[in-house]
Amino acid sequence: MTLNGLGLFILFAFALLLAGGMIALSSVLGRQKPSAGHLIPYECGIDPVAKPRHRLHVKFFLIAVIFIIFDVEVVFLYPWAVVFRDFVARGEGLFVFLEMMIFLGVLVIGLLYLWGRGALEWEE
């Protein structure tokens, strides 16, 4: 094992020991009997109105997946914006700009499709 590998191994071992020590200390020093307030489910400061194990509608998961898809796609805009000047300096600015507009066009078409199908409507 090289010296760099040994240092990395020591770092991981230290991290595992530190995490395990904190978990052990919290279980020894922490409260053993939680109060009734700690046992109820909590969300946004609102008292629960249903059982905590009720089934969620598929609509909730659909909205979550749509959000993740569009959120991840929009994150690609930041690195593109950072390197766009480099492409312009090399004379490739128009091509890269058109590629990004096609990408955004596909996103807008997808959003309009979802909006038209009512996937963004939330029903109680």
C-alpha cells in the first residue's frame, strides 16, 4: 500500500470511528423515553388529520417525478452558461446557442403536454 493509500485508509477509518462514536454517545446519553409530542408525525407545523400510514395518491409521486425531471434538466443550463463565452470566442456560439434552444424547446413541449393532460393539477 502506498503512502497516499495509507492516508486515505486512515481518513476513512477515522470517519467511521467518529460516526460510530457519535451514534453510541447519543444512544447512551440521549433520552430513552420520548414524550407523546415526539411520537406524532410532524409536517409543516400542522397537526396530523389522518393516520400516518395512509396510502398516498399516485398523483403525489407523479408531481414529484415531474419536478425532479425538470429540475435536473434546468440544472444543465448553469454549466452551459458558464462556458458559452468560450464557444463564442471559438466561433461556435451560434451552433451551441441553437442546440440549447432545441433543448429548451423540447422541455417546453414536454411542459405544455403535461399541462394539457392535467398532470400539474392538484385535486383534494
